[in-house]
Amino acid sequence: MEIETAVPFALVGPTAAGKTEASIELARRLGAEVLLIDSMTVYRGMDVGTAKPSTSERRGVPHHLVDVADPSQPFSVATFQRLAREALERIGERGSAALLVGGSGLYYRAVVDELEFPGTDPSLRRSLEAEAVVVGSPRLHGRLAEVDPVAAAKMEPTNTRRVVRALEVAAMTGRPFSSFAAGWDRYPGERVRAAGVRVPSEMLRTRIEERARRMLGGGLLEETERLLERGAEPLVTASQAIGYAEAAEHLSGRIGLEEALETIVRRTKALARRQMAWFKRDPRIRWFEAGSAAEAVDEIEELFRT
């Protein structure tokens, strides 16, 4: 059966669900190119801790949005959205199908839906943050209520970070911050054909623990050490990815290896819950119950081919 190349496929689900192995098999069967939807696999030199597909795994299956940024560079969801859409266009021009793979609900929606991500103005933000220190966040919130009552009603007056961001966007763009949320509640079915893998909680915990042990014994400590040697900027980026902060704590002697492992497992479980909360909102995703994504490959392929 001929594959529809205009509409991308997507394989989503929680971290450690086995999406990488399944995606490579699916891509080979479908003649597809893989586009990773992940906020950390974009960084060069962060391989083990992000569970990035290895060079051997990628052999024969084109992968996109891998190793496109240095950890010292700022990299936003807006940048990802632009690069991803450029990649999708090139894939379509080659007549290939695109398979989006990952666990980031935000990055997934940034690619498949018409969401807008306003930029930033660091100097303006610093000015607003300084003002918040002097007059207090509630005063800024009152100003926001005048220019954007919809946004103001959705945030606490004491949440300085959100209030400042809303005022920053309004000043930069001349548009209310709330106007950028227009597409979030819409899930147009014609934009993606998506499969999700739901792993039973105890089984997923076991998979998370096993992967954390493999990472710690398979190069995460050495990888973190290299990032530490490069200075503060890469480490700030790495600390956002689960595993690197714990590895750095262990290398400094502040925590033992077993404590690092326990913390990684705990944080990864919390991440998996957040990921599922994101994806459960999307009615376009058809869910498959399996011990790993690889077990559902045949059913997912059938879904994509129908």
C-alpha cells in the first residue's frame, strides 16, 4: 500500500518506552525519515544522558534535528519549530514519509500544529525584572491586567516570571500575550497521524531503572566530565537534562553513585508522568498498550498504512 507522505507520522510516549528501537524498524518498513522531537538530543556531545540514537542505530535511516546545536548556544522551541519545518519540507521534496519520534509534547505540537512562539528581548526582560524588585510583582500584574486581562487572569500576581514574560511579549510584539495561545486548544486531525505507546507503570519503572544503570555505567560520568571541563555554559544546558546534574554531583563527591541513580530514576519517573499528561490531551493519538514500543510495531505500522 502506498504511504501518504504529505502528512507526517508520529510515534510518541513516555521516556524509556523503547521508542528509538521501534522508530528505526518503522522507518525502515515505511521508507521514512526520522525527525526527533526532543529538547536535548539537539545538542552535540550530549549522547548518553539523552538516550540519543547511536550512530549505528541511525545508519541507513536518515535522522533530523540531532546534533544541531552546541550546548553553549541558546536553543528555543521557536528555533526547533523553524528547523523542524524546514526538515519536513526537504523530506517531502524527496518524496519520503516523515516519522516524528519523541517524548516532548511541547516540541511535538510545535511541529504539527500552528502554534506561535514569540521571541525574547533580554534587555527588556532585565528591565522588567529590575522593576519587579523595586515595585513588586503585584504592581506589574496590575499593569498587565490593563493591557491583557485574559493573560492576567490566568496567572498569580506573585508569579514574577510569568508576569514579566507576558509584559515582555506585549511590549515586543504589540499584541496581547494571550493572543499567542489561540492554537493550543485545537487539534486538527489532518496535520498528523499519531501513535502513542503506553507502558504499564511497574514495567516502565523497571525500564527506567535499567536505563539509568546503563547510562551511569556506559559513559554518562565521562560525558558529564567533558562538559564540566568546557565551563559553565554547557553545564547550565546539561543540568536541564536528567542525569547530568546527578552525575556532576557525584563527580564532585557530594553524593554517592547509588544516590545519583535513585535521583535519576525519581526525576525520570516524574518526567514520564508529565509527558503522558501532555499527550493525553491530544485526541489524535491512538494508544497502544505494550511492554515496549517495539512490541507494538506491527500494529503501529498497520495504523500508518491505513
